[in-house]
Amino acid sequence: MLNNPHSLYLEALRVWTAGGWLMLPLLGLAVFMYYTALDLYLRLRMHFLLRSQVYQLSDEALKSALSDKLTTD
């Protein structure tokens, strides 16, 4: 089996070269998927609702905050 990193590298290289021209668009697709996932993660992490920890408020606190917001507008 693949017990050392060198043989794992050689096996991955063998699979990559056996894949032919189709491996290049597959690489592009994989990079795009990782970029999209990272972008989504960072956007959600920096979202104002999560940063202000709205998800930890009680129902009453949310109702009063929303009613205050609606009456001031």
C-alpha cells in the first residue's frame, strides 16, 4: 500500500498524467470551488448579524429591538 509520502506523490503524479487534458479543467474547477467556499465562509463570518451576536438574544429582546426599529422609521 502507500506507506510513505514519496509513493503517495508518485501515485498522484501517475493518476494526474493518466488523466490527460481533462485534468486541467478539473483543476480549474477545484480551485474555483475552494475559492467560492472560502468567499462564502468569510462573508458569513463578517456578517453584521453574526458580529453583533443577534442569534444569542432572547425572543423578547428581539421583539423590542424590532418594534423600536419600526417605530423610529
